Amino acid sequence: MDLLTPSAANSSPITPVRFLERAATVYGDYTSIIYNKTTYTWNQTNRRCLQLASALKSIIGIKRGDIISVLSPNIPAMYELHFAVPMSGAILNTINTRLDARTIFILLCHSEAKLIFVECHSHSVVLEAFSLLPPETHPPMLILINDNGDVIENSSFTVDSNLEFTYESLLTRGDPDFQWERPRSEWDPMVLNYTSGTTACPKGVVHSHRGLFIAAVDSLVDWSVPKQPIFLWTLPMFHANGWCFPWGMAAVGATNICLHKFDAASLYDLIRQHRVTHMCAAPVVLNMLANQPGIEPLTNRIHILTAGAPPPAPVLLRTESLGFVVSHGYGLTETAAIVVSCPWKHEWNKLPATERARLKARQGVKTLGMTEVDVLDPESGASVKRDGLSLGEIVLRGGSVFLGYFKDAIGTSKCLKDDGWFYTGDVGVLHPDGYLEIKDRSKDMIISGGENISSVEVESVLYSHPAIDEAAVVARPDEYWGETPCAFVSLKPEKSQPSQKDIIEFCRAKMPHYMVPKTVVFEESLPKTATGKIQKFVLREKAKAVGAARRI
């Protein structure tokens, strides 16, 4: 057969932005967004996004490749900006709403954002960030959103000498028939995401239209999302673009239930009111749902996708007993979405509950959109044995792996190596059945007397204590052992309060003695990122401040 080459008909750039056009055609009169008393259909959402994209180009003067930042919780404007910004040809940069002014200042300077959309509750912190700019530096244009998407009357913020806009007043000036800017190449950058802050130095992760398309479709297939689900936005959209589900929910014509902030009681109210079918959440939210007092099991099954630290078995068991079907996966900001998941086997349903929870806490196998996943021995670079014991670094290859770190060629080369792997920095094992299990971040592994101790394994035991609400384990310097485990825990208020000795004895009965925490620190709450990840770098500093333990 003669060698054939691509043509214009079969090589049009793919992008998840196109999902909105299809949603308007197929699901046009169905509800797209519900937020308090605000409701939109998919036709309305499509039109509003086109208008905003048009206004960004024709009125603000945004050019292809400009970076537009957004500081907002999960409200309709935040959802719309996931489409409107790339429709204008710009690159979307969503910012963590819990960051302080200094960090926001650093991110705005690093990204060189031309414009920032700010929900009104974050207005003051952004102005404080602007005040840190050198006098000769012009701040990004600022456009204000209020928390229900309506026009903010009498806004005093002027974006330039002639124009004064809020989100809605800008949107209404756009053209609903705007021909949006298609990517010239599917490799064009579409988003810039800064890592979520479990380390002290966030990095700018750049993803392409192609990578986000693959990630969004892959997530829908892997989670078996049906058409027109009812999706509750508990996962912040600023965190890795809500694992690509803003675009994915358009692909399946979902109803997006938006909320500004939440607690466990309000989540249960929304689940019952709207008959929610799907939601995503960090393990901390599972813990919140599982520990809400006085909750009766739900009448309908709620599919909940979690990622991050493995959910402790007691939390999984309690959550599922309330009517949630928990799926556990693994992904990073650098992969845009879940890229390893734990497909469930029917025969596992016959196992005892604790064994089912142990299996479900494993990360699993690569999703359909991921090309290869492996665990490499750090010394030899070869694949580790599939014995569930041999530790190595998790490496990935696939279409949703990021393009690189923004303005950081050295950082990019350290993890996107010439051997074709993305080195994640996560430590894991492969089980005989081929399922992957994360043991720790490489920097969180505790080396005590030459023995590697997984903080995740110690935390899992701590979570099984009936009085412990949250737990995190880090290394504390030790003059004899080098390092020993130091546990930070918060307690459930309704339970009897154990002592440090009680918790240490509890652990000694359940794990090898060298793994048992030598120190237990009680905290009212553990420091977290806005996505619920415990900030271990903060705890490591606290453990160091305690001082090195001495052998007596």
C-alpha cells in the first residue's frame, strides 16, 4: 500500500472546547447549571461563553496566547470561563482561592497575566497583591464577578480610563454569533495550572488542547459516566481544572450543581434536593461525609471519585455504608486528570469488608488514554518486581502528560527525561495482579535506621483508631536513627481523648515496631491546601522545630 499522509479532513486539531457546541445542539433546552436560584440551559451557556469570548477579543483586546487568570470558587462564571477563555484564543490560568496576597502576586508576575477575573470575596486580597507590584509595573486588568453571576451595581473598579466592567456587563457587550478562535495546532497551550501547594514552590504546568481532550474523554470512559448525570461540584475547578470535568460534563450534557462553599450538612441537602448522581472529592471530603453525625443512608447511589492520598479503610467503609460508591484513582496536575484507576472485579464483592477496602485503596492500572505506567527501581532503572514489596518511582507515558513547566526548562528536563518517561516523584509498588499501589511521595518516605517507612502505611493505621479524625506522618530528626516517624493528629470531639502513649501503643499492636511513631502531636486541625491535601512541608518544619530526638 502506498504511504498515505494526513490531510485537512483528518487532522483538524482536537480540543475539549468543542464539547460545548455539541451540548448546545443535543441538550440545548436541558439544564446545564444550577446555582442557588440561578439556572441556565446548555443553549444559554453556549451563548454566554461565545459572548464573553467575543468581548475579550473585541473590547478588551485579548490576543491569541495571552494568559487570563481567574480567582473564583465553583460558581457559574468559573464554569463558563473554562470555555470562554480558550474560545478567545487565550490561555486559562485558574488560581487557588486560599492563597495569600504574596503568593498571588508571585503567580501573576510569573504568568504575566493580561487580565484577571476575580470573584468579589477575593477582591481585597487581589488588590493587596497588586500593591506589591513595583511602581513601574502595570497590574493585570481586573474584572469583578459576584458570587451569583449577577451584575454588581455601582462597582467602583475601573479597568482603564474609559471602560468600567463587571463580568456580566462585559459579557452582555459580546456577540452571541462570534466565531470562536480554534487552535491552530492541537499542541497549542490551553491552560496554565500552578501545582497545589503541598510543596513550598508551586510550578506552572502547561497543558495543550490535545492533552485536555484526551484527559476529559478518558475520564468519562474510565468512570463510566452516563449521559446527563447530575454532577455536584465539590472538587474546586481551580484544582487541575476540576480534573477536566468542566469540559467532560458538557460532553455528556450534565446538570452542574455549583456551590460557593460547603460543609457536610449542606452537601447532603444538595444531594437529596437535586438527586445528585456523581461528584469528585479529595479524601478529606470523604472523611467529612463519613463523620457527619445523625446522617441516614441515602436512598440513591452516589458515584464519588476520589484521588490523592489513599482513603483509609475505615473512611471507605463508612462512606460506602451511607450510599456512596467510591472509585479511587491517581493523577497529578501534570497529567490533567486521573490516569490510573482501580477497576473493580465482581469476585472481590465476596471478600470481607476490610479486604475490599484494602483492594479499593490501591491506585490500580492505567486508564485507556494512558500509554504506559511502570514503577522503576531508582538504582537500576529497571521495572521493579511485581511482588507488592519492591519500591520504585512511578513513571508515566501518555497523551495527557503536560507539555512542560512554564519558564522552567531545568524543572521540565528533570521530570520529562530523554528516556521518554514522566517521572512523578511518587513511590509505589506493583502487585502480582499488575495493580499499582502508591506508598509515598519520594520526599515523604521516612528512612529510619536504614529502613524505608511509608508515611501512608502508618497513616492508614492511625485512621483506624476510633478517636482520630485526621492524621499525617512526617520525618522527625533523630540523633541515633537519623529519622523517626512523627504523627500529627486531630481528634473527633465526641470521642474520649487518647494520650500520646495510648496512640503509640495502639500502633505498636498493628505494625512493626520500627514503623511506630515515636512522637505524636495533637492539632486542632491539620494544615491543608484548598483541595484538601495535607501540607506536609508545613508539618515537616514543625517536626524539625520539636528538635532532634536523643537516645537515652
